[in-house]
Amino acid sequence: MGSKKKVASSTEEEVEVAEGTELNGVGEKTDSKKRMKKKKRKMKSDDGETEDGSDAPSTPIPSSTKPMERKKKRKMLDKERHRVASESKEKSPKQETSQVKTEEHEGATGNSNGLPAFHIGVFSDLASVDAIKREAAAERLAMELLEVQQAYDEVGNREAFQSGFQLEAAKDDGLDDCAPSVRYAVRRLVRGVSSSRECARQGFALGLTILITTNCNIKVHSLLKLISDSLEISSSMKGQEARDCLLGRLFAYGGLARSGRLKEEWTSDKNTPYIKEFTSLIISLASKKEYLREPAVSVLLSLIEMLPKEAVINHVLEAPGIHEWFDVATNGSGNPDALLLALKIREKVSTDIAIFGKLLPSPFSPGRFFTADHLASLAACLQYSAFCRPRVHGIWPYLLNFLLPDMILQDANAVSSLNLTKKHKKSRKSSSSDEDIAENLKCFCEVILEGSLITSSHDRKHLAFDVVLLMLPRLPASCVPVVLSQKFVQCLMDILRTKDSWLHKVAEHFLKELLDWVRTDEIRRLSVVVALQKHSGGKFDCVTRTKTVKDLMAGFTTESGCMLFIQQLTSMFLDDDHVSDEPSDQSQTTDENSEIGSVEDKESAGVSDKPNHLKSWVLESLPGVLRYLNLDPEAKFRVQKEVMKFLAVQGLFSASLGSEVTSFELQEKFRWPKTPISSALCKMCVEQLQLLLSNAQKAGGSVPVTNALETNDLGHYFMHFLGTLCTIPSVSLVRPLSDEDEKAFKRLQAMESRLSREERNCGLSSDANKLHALRYLLIQLLLQLLLRPDEYSEAASELIICCQKAFSVHDLLGSSGEDELDDGESPELMDVLVDTLLSLLPQSSAPMRSAVEQVFRYFCDSVTDDGLLRMLRVIKKDLKPARHKDADSEDDDDDDLLGIEEAEEPDEANMAEAGSPKFLTVYSNMVQAFVNPSTTEGSEQLAQRMWGILHKKIFKAKDYPKGEDVRLSTLESLLEKSLRLASRPFRKKKSAGHVAQKKQSFSWNRYKMINSLSQQSTYWILKVIDGRKFPETDLQRVFEIFKGALEKYFESKKCQLKPEFLKEVFKRRPWVGQHLFGVLLESSANAKYDYRRVEALELLSEILKAVLTESTPDESKKFLKGHLSKLGHLVKELATHMPEKQSRRAEVRKFCSKVFQILSSQNLGKSFLKTLETDAHAACESHLGEPFLALKKTEK
């Protein structure tokens, strides 16, 4: 072909118009010889094909011409093209446009002799991006050329078709029986498939296919010769140019194969040589470049699908070159396309043929194909299919369809899914075909996925993930453990924890698709969770820093799914051989010593603890299953019961004879691991059991259903279950109890049983709540007794005594000499109960604290003052006292801050006489505990809870202390401490580092919370004071406190008292602002800092607003008249010391204007002006301007 050069667009348009004129006007002479010569000159300027694949109408260069001669002719044509281009620039645009339109019109019209017309413009539509437009253009092309061919066949004088203007010289292309338009169209279509413009290849190949199909005059041998000659690759072609020719040949051959003409040739002649020739050409083309192999095989397969079995055997498989192509497929780099072709041909002919060599076993069967030895021989072929990444090679969908037929999808019931994951323990026998498929899948995963792809390059690891994703739609849940194997999961984990690897996004996408696959199937979900955790030692989420397993577990929302999950977790816990000893796949390294080192350091690295990690995850997950359940109470109770039985058996008991025990009373068989679990796991079982019972108590509500108590009360069922197991001779407690603990253990069992009976008898009364809370506290205490021996026996005895005294009227327990108490000498029941509850709190578990809280909740109405003070002392206690105390610190006594001094804190007797409200006592101690750093810095959760109690139960509550027993001195002390706390600045600690910054952030958040608390506390205390309606003479101390706070505000920059806070105080309690108005005026006028003076103006405006709105005119005038001199002094200071900042100057003018208006309305302007000195007048006129002049003018 020679190298092609681009032609100017204007020249191309005129060439196409000229071609259309020749084709439409067959045998018609042109109007002007001069015009025809000009067109010929332009057509000669194009020496190659146009953008859409057509040749210019210049005299073609014969294929026999030597390359040097072609080069000389191209230079001559280049000179001619440049000359034509320079002439076209001189041509006016209007003339050129009118000429093109005229020529286009001539090309689109019919011929004068009535012959069919062929519109050459259809070629431009063949390259369109729009597929519909391309298809329409191809059909139109074929239809018009068919009409032209029919007219050509029917006309007697064929010279009329050839007597007109010739676009191309005559060529020996074998298309002698075709009309000139058809011959031209075929040549142009063949050349067009090599064009890279837009979708030219697809469009021209489609046009060629339809044209060959509809026109039988186009011979196959002529077309094959035309393709070879037109798309010949010469040595002078560059890379892209050669690539275009190769792809052009591929598309042209594809058009021929899909046209069905080769099948017609074989039908008419069984010995036709064209099928062998075509196959040989395709194989030769596929051997040239790697990127041509897969599409070339696709073209050949499209032909094989059309041909009958006999034609494939005698022609395709006998074609020159195909035997050698199959032979070298398994050598060296491999050839996945040869394997795909062999499989497809074997499927077509259903006969064993020796030509396939090592690609296919003989005799062929799926079992033989997927054996480990045969798959190992194909490993190179399948590895090499990664070259087309990110697209998956066509061999993989075919292999997976062959490996996992549709019939296996039927085997997905729950029993088989669970039991197939256990080795040699199937509850039922699967069919032989299913077993064969499972065995084939196992070999495929071990040899190809694990042995070939995962251990190789990153591209092949990517391919492994893609292959597994292709498996998922067909994969039954029973085969998930085979695919998600030890090596695969380890590879996935290694990639996920290496975020800088480009495979990280591939692994994330794989997890996303895996989660989507299990979304609606709990059996699949169960299999995936078990596989991930089993092969990661229960640490998949921890290692990968994801929430994959957590999200998967949240999907178990049905009773059946949860039961299956619990059964599987139980099996994993009891199975001692569930963790493989295989080393982790070194998927991110290629060091030879890496695997050896991992084996040698197995013990030191903690690999031996992997089973314990997995067992720990099982124990943590069992109660977690219930978190996302939304079931009816009975179904949820059944799930809770299964979890409770497993935790109780594994954590509390052990079997002395073997690892299995059958309880005839419970009609259940209990199992233990053959190797006894560690004491740490036993402890964990008990802790999870406590958590399970605590959650059941919270979810069950305050009052249980009377009729269903024994069936739906988990605590009652647990005690019954515990007592039953204790009676089995071959079962004993894991940890032997001392005499004291054993005695307490039995007494707790007996007391819980009696309280349970009493609870059922109480029905829905208020005592039922107390009994229910006490029962669960006894159960938690019993478990705590087993968890920590020799620590809770005394507390258990005290709690049992409290239960006896609390419900002695019901005669729950017979009196014993040990517990009998003299009512005259015994303390109050609630005092003993409070002391007992407080003694249970230190170092107790969260479920134990929750049970204590529930008991206190139902007994708090009976708490004595002494018991309350005991509780408050616990809250105030400094657990982390400071080593050194700074006596000069402003916030010295944080421990005593907001506390009531000992002199003012009444003793028990005086408290009883005075009737001091407990509400205020609780408030003061709660605030003190909240402010104390040692209380809240250690636990943000505790701080949030205390803040919630103070905010909701005290500050926002409707009720507050209103009685006469509220002491004003106490309120004054609290008010002073609140204002001092609100004024305290934040102190930054000089430190560096990430940890220090974190502490600094926590300190800042705590400071803001305490500052908010001090403000809310001030509002609340003033609310209490206001509610008592104290006379003004008794409130002098309150005013002095505010006065001291304001003086400190104006004197020190460190004071953090907010103007907004003070403004809100004056707004809520106007009487405070009115008494402080004079102090504010004086302090503002004498302020050391301008910004403090300007901030105070807003406070003064708020006070003035309250005075004018809430007082009568006479009272307002009297109030203002008493502060005229101080007000004048402030205005003078503002006018003579105007701030520098524009915003502050505006605030000063705004305040002064408002004051002048108020004074003018109260007829106090003249008196105010008299208070101002001469220099003050001048300053006001200068800086305040119009408002001051208006005041003076009004008062004259």
C-alpha cells in the first residue's frame, strides 16, 4: 500500500463529489472539459486512502511497482497537492460553497437513463459513533448496490456502465462479474476496515458482511486475494500503520466469516479449498501479534459455529499451520486462545482428536480435564491470559461454565451447606455428579488459583480475584470453603493491609462484590464469615482494618439464620483441628527466606495462639448475634437460650469422663473440646454470659409477662439450667469453690428461686419490679462469685439479708440463728442495701454495675439521707489526687469547688430537723464531682452521663427547691463559685507530639463543657433565689458577689466572663441588672481597656431596655435621674477616648444615640447636659455629631 498521507478536507469533499458524479451518471458526458480536468487534477492529489478508508481517484500504482518507484511517484503527487491547495486558497468561499452544493446535488440525483443510483455519501455514515446509524448505512449500502448489480446483470450493453468517467484504473481483482459501483464499494470497504477514525472498522466490516451476504457475484477467492493485496504490510510501514493494516485484515476476515459464504462454498463443494485457506490465514494472522490472537480465534469460532461437524473435521482441523499452533500452545509462555479453540472444537465435534496434543486429555471428560496433573500442564496457558487485564480473557467464563454447571446450583440447602464444611462428617450423601464437581473445583482452586495465580505477579493476583468473582453467581454455599481457602484469604488480607499497593482497590472491590453476593442469602453469608475468620484466626477485620465480618454478621436477622450461625460457631469452637498449619502466603514479597522465617519463628510470633484468637472471636460473636435481631420475644428467647447454654457449659463446667455428657432431664448432649480450654477463655465465657443476661434484662422491660415467666425469662432458665448441670455426677465446676464461696453459691441459688416464685405471685404490682431487679442482681453476683473467688461471699451474705428484710412480710426465708437480727439494734434496711450496693461497684463488671443500677432505680424512693450522703461521698471521692498542690493557683480547690463548706453542711440530726432538700444536696455534689478533674478526665462516658443528669434532671426540670428550708447562704456560696468558674481562663499546657495534642483537645472540650455548666448553674441558682421572693435587704450579698465579678472583669484580661452570659443574666433577672447599673457605669468609665468598655455598653443597653419596658414612666425617670452624673461621666470618657477600630466606634455612637433618645423622651436632656463639662461638649460634638447636636437643640 505504501505510506498514507492525510489530504486536506476540501480536497476530500470534492473527490467524493466527483466519484458520486461518475457513479450516478453512468455513460453521461460532463458539461465542461475544463471542469473535468480540474476535478481530475484534484483527484490526483490524493495518493492514499481518505480518512474513511477510500482511495483517491488518481491512477493507482500497480502492486508490482518497486518501493523506490512508489516513493518517487508519491513525491510528485505531493508537489501536485501543494499546488492545488495554493490555488484553492485564492478561490472565494462563496464560489467554492456553491460549487460543492451543485456537485453534491448532482451526485444525489438519479441518472438520466433511469439506472439505479448509488449514493456514495453512505460511506461517511459507516464510520459514525452511533451504532444505529452505522447499521442503517450498511443496509442502505447493500440495498443500493444490489439494485445496481441487478440492473447491471439485466442490461444488455454493459459498456454503458464502463464508458463514463473512471474513478480507478482497471484492476485484476477477480470481480469481473460485479458492477463498477460494486467493485469500487468492495475495494473501498476492504481499505476502510484499516482506518482508525472513530468507528470506521466496525462500520466498514459490517457493510462488507452485508454486501458479501447479499451479492453472490462477489467470489470468495477474489475477496481473499483483494484483502491480501489491499492490506499488504510492507517493510517501509511504521508501527501504527502496520497495526492498522493487521487490524484491517482481522476485521475483513471477520466480515467474511460472519457472512456465511464459506458455509455456502462447502455446501456447494465439499472439497472447496477456501475453508482451509481461510483458517490458515486466520492462524497466520493470530501468530503475528499477541493482541490479534484472541479476536482471531473469535473470528474462527464464529465460522466453526456455522459449519457442520464434517466440515470442521475435514477442513478446519486440516488447515496448514493449525497442528503446529496447538503443539506449541503448552510450551513456554502458553497460549490460552489455543486452549479455548480446542475446547470449543471438541464441544462441536464431540470426538477425541489427536491434533489437540497436550491441551485436552484423551479420552476427554471433565474429570480427566480437571485433574491436578492436567491442570498443572495448562497452568502456563492460563497464567498468560492475564495479558489482557483489566478485561478477563474469554477462556475463563468458558472454563467456569464447564467447571460449575447449572445443576450444582440446586444443591444449596442448609444441611449440606453446613456439613460440607466439615471434613468426613456429612449428614447425607450427595450425588456422585455433585461430588465430582466439588472435587474438580477443589483441584482447580488448588492448582490454578492457589498454585499458579496467587503466588505469581500482581496482574495474576488481580486475575485470581476476577476469576473468583466470575464463580460467585454459580457457586453453591457448600463450595465457599473450597474457594475461600487458606492461601486465598491470606493473600486477600496481605493486600488489604498494604494500602500503598495498587491491588488494594482490587481487593476492596472484591469484598464489595462478595458482600453483595451474600446480601440475600444467609447460608452464603454464614459460609463466607466462617471461611474468612477460620483462615485469619478470627482477626480478619483487625488485620485488614475493615468492617467486613462485622457487616456480614449484622445481616443475620432471622431465627433460622442465627441458629445456623450459632451451630457453626459452636462447631468451630469445639473443633481442635480447624486451623491449618500452612504458613501465610507471602503475597507481597518474593524473598526466598520469608516463608522459612515464618515457620521458624512460629512460636515466638504467636502463631501457636491462633486457635485461641479464633475461639475468643467465637465467644465475642455469640452474644453479638442478638444485637441486630428484630424477632418476636419467643423467637429471640430461643436464640438467647442456645447462646446461654453454650457459654454456661464451656465457661462454668468441665466433664470428668470424656468430652461428651448427656442430660436426660434436659434431653440434650453437651460437648467440650478434647483439649481443655484455657482459664482465660473460661473467664471470657462467664463475662459474655453476664453480658447476655444483662442485655436480656434490659430488653425484657421492667415487668415480665406473668404467664410466660418461666419460658421467656432468661435468668430463670439459666438458674434452672445451672442447677440441673450441678446434679450430673460426671460434670463439675471448672474452678473448685472454697467453703465460704460454696455456701454463698448455694444460698444465692436458693434466694433467687424463692424471689422468682414471689415475683410470679406478685403479678403486675410495683414489688414485681423490685423482685425482678434483685433476682438479676443475685444472678450476676453468683457469676461474679465464680469469676473472682474469695471476694464476693461477704457481699452475697449482706445482699441475702437485705432480701430477707425487704420481703420478710412474705416469709420468703425461714429465720436462722445466723441471720436473725434484733430490730432494735439493726440499722435501716436502705442504709444496709446502699452500703452493699456501693461495695459491689469497685472493680465489678459492666453487667454487674447495670444490675446494681436497676436495683437502685426501684429502691431509690426509700433511700435515707444518710444513704444519700454515702453515695455522694463516693461520687466526690478523688481517685487520683495531685502530687503537688499550688497554693497560689486561681483555681485552687477544684475538689472543693461548688461544694458546700463543712461549716454550712448540716449533720444528720440537723438535716432531719431542718428538712434540707436532698435535691440541692445532690446538685452540689454532682457539680463538684463533674468539675473535679480526677472524676471525669479518666472517662469521657462518665462525664457525658453526669452532664446529661445535670442538664435534664436539674437545669431543665420544671421543679426546683422552693420551700422555706432552702438556705440563702448555701445559694450565695454556690452562686459565687459558679461565677468564679465562669471567669476562669483556659490554661494551655506546653507539650508537643500527637498524644499531647490529643490531651490538649480533650482539655479544651472539657473546659468548654465546664464553662457551659457554670453558666447554666448561675441561671438555675438565680431561678431558685427568685422563687423564694427574698426581700431586697437579704440580697445584698448576691449583689456583692456580682459586683466582685464585674470588677474582676474590668481589671483583668484573664477573666473569661462572657458579655453574652451577663447579658442573659440581666435579661432573665432584671432586678440584678438594675442594682448593678451604677456599678457598671462607674466601672465602664474607669475601664483600663477600651474593648472592655465597649463590651459593657451592650450590658448597659440591656438594663436600660428592661427598665423602660418593666417600670412605670415615673419609676424609669427616677431611675435615670439617679444615675445622670455617672452616665454623663461615661459619655465623656467615650467621646474623649474614641476607640481606634471602626466597629467599636460604631458601637459607641449607637449607644450614645440611644441614650440621648431615652433622655430626651424622659425630659432629662437639660439635666444631662449640665453634668457635662465644656471639654466634654466639644468632644461630643466632634465625635458623636448629629445625635448630640439634636439633643442640645431640643433642650434649648
